[in-house]
Amino acid sequence: MRFYRLWDIIGDRKRGIKGILPISRAAWYAGIKDGRYPKPVKLSEKTSAWRSSDIEALVERLNRGCWNKQANEGVSNERK
């Protein structure tokens, strides 16, 4: 299983790493708290990462224009 670290997702200018998503660290963690973005997995006491499958699903959802996972789940449930 592959994991992404935070700098892989949002980038790190000091390290020259271009992020997957153009988002700030604060906005990323706010999105996790709100349920818009996936929660991290603890790899050790001081190390968190995100499953590649979760990040790839997020990118796919964002590419489809679904910005808020919670809102979109509610819409799909109403249509059923």
C-alpha cells in the first residue's frame, strides 16, 4: 500500500516539492475536520500519512466538480 505525506499533497516550496492540490496547510486540516478531505493514518507516534487510494479518490471527486463530499452525499441520497 502506498501512502502520501502532507508535503506530497500540498507541496513544500523549501524542498521544491510540487503538491497534488493547490491548498494551504490550514485549509487542508480544516477540510479534514469538516469531513471534506480524508483523515490521516498514523504510521508512528509522530508520523501521519494518507492512503494513496483516498487521495486519488479525492482528486477524482474534485475533478468532477464535487467540492464538498458531505453535500454531494446528501444530494445522491435525496435522488434515490
